[in-house]
Amino acid sequence: MTFSLTFHVDINPVPKGRPRFSKVGGFMRSYTPKKTSDYETEIRTQAQAVMTREPLETPLAVYLYFRLPIPRSHTKKRQEACLNGSERPIKKPDIDNLAKSVLDGLNGVVWHDDSQIVSLHLTKVYARNPGIDLLIREELT
């Protein structure tokens, strides 16, 4: 029987931030920005609450549905267009950066490493309630 996991995270999606660098005692060190780190921690916490077993070790398919907030600058007409799907989010944040922050947050909780993902499906839309809908399932032959 193949395992699948579906859950929702009601949080404004945050793209993976670029690593930052600082000099400490004459050595360069890199670190993840606080906003990205906090977001990945929240994703990890939500996943731990629904994951009922040890991390998966099999090939996986991951479906991520990003619900982005409608920009406040949009007119009511454009807001309606966003909600009915006729206007899609084609500006930043980039969908691959949104996915990277979620996948990194799930490492060690849902799977051992995101290299196990053999199929990745991404969608970003505008929504009244921002968040992420996730479906993870084993890809067994």
C-alpha cells in the first residue's frame, strides 16, 4: 500500500531567501535569513503534527498548491479577476523559490532528503486566505 499525506498550512508563502554572509573572527560564515528560517520552522512544525510515522525512504511525488494574497493595490475589479482565476500571479515570488523553502522545511520530517522527490507539481494562485496545500505520496512501481 502506498503512503500519502495531505495537509494545509495557513501561512503567507515565503520564498527561499538567498544565503547571507558575515565575518566572524576572521572567518566567513553563511546563514539563512531569519524570515526564511522562521518560515521553514513553521512548515516543519505543521508537518510534524500530521506525520504519523518515521520519514519516508521511497521515491516521492509532491504536489504544492500556493495560495498567495491578492495585492492591496489591486482594484475591486482586479481582485475579482484574481479570485475567479482569470488573473494569475505572474510576478514575484518565483514559484521555484516558494517550493524550495517548503521542501527544505520538510527534510527530516516527511522524508530523509528532498532528493527522494521524483515528481514535483507546483501551482500558484491568488486567494482570499493565503497558505499552502500539500500532497505527498509514494511513487512505487
